[in-house]
Amino acid sequence: ADISGYLEKYDIWSSYRPEERGVLIAYASIYGNTASAALRLRDMLARRGEKRVAAVDLARSDISRAVADAFRYDALVLAAPSYDGAVLPPMAAFLSRLKAKNWQKRTAAVIENGSWAPSAGKVMLAALPEMKDVAVLEPMVSIRSAVSEETARTPEEAGVFQGLGIKFDQLVERGVLVPCAGGRYYVDQCKSG
């Protein structure tokens, strides 16, 4: 019996290398606005030629499947709203599970959502350096409650992550993403305070 396929899988898994090129968008959403942004990003990446793009709702899906997909693909986008000065619990649980399973050697990007005092991005970004060899794409994207109508009308230009081949400059030029203090970008306007 030929066991070369099994040995190949063991080599990939034991070295923590991605199984294939692709993007997992792992999101948690309270009212659906973060989900909407995550699904828009999924569709945009697919239109731009990314062959494998998956999105998983951490609040409504089996976390073990989400963890398996995070190991399968070489890129991960984390998208979650702020909640009680931190991040929505399903995202916190997902990040904890990734750390426990020694998730590593991947690229990650972060989308936070919050109307005032956003904290989700800070929490997600703080969790990533605890994992080995994870390249974090900058800058983090902040959404103020919901994706704006302007962003919805220009999905091909709605650049979210440079590392995924999408450009910020067109959104900044059109005023859809606004560079603000601390290297953050916000949809439509900077937060006060």
C-alpha cells in the first residue's frame, strides 16, 4: 500500500505549514454589521481572483471547523465588534483555541467594529504576537458600526488589506477610509476623543 499521501500530510501538519493558499475570514457579529463587512470582503476577494476564500461566523458555527480552516489556509482575517471593553466572546474563544493548538506560520489581518471606544482590534492584535511566525498586515481597519453606502457602491475599490492585494489609497482618496490618529483608519470619519 502506498502511504506517501499520508506521509505528505504528516509532514505538513507536523511542521505547521498551511495546507493550501487561501483566506479564511473568521468573524463574530452582534447585529449583522460585522458579518456584512466580512461577507463583502469575501465576495471582493473572490471577484479579484482569490481561488479559495471561506468565511465563518464564529457565533453560529462549530469552532472546531473554524480552527481546522485556520490551519488549512495561509491567510486569516479576524473581524469582530468591541464588546464590554474587549472583543465579542466567540472571537476571544477562537483566538484562545488557535493559541492552544499552536497556530503559526500564517498571515493575519484585523477588522474591528465599534461606534465609540473600540477595543476589539486592540484585543485581537494583542493575541497574534503570542503565536509563532504570524505576519500581521497593517493597518488594522476600523468600521464605525456599519459599512457605509459609499463603500457598498464601490466594492472593487473597497481596499481593506494591502497584503491581500487590495489597495487603501483609492478609498483614502475618495474619503471612504479616513486616516486618523494612531495609524488607524475609519470608515467616513475619525472618531472624536
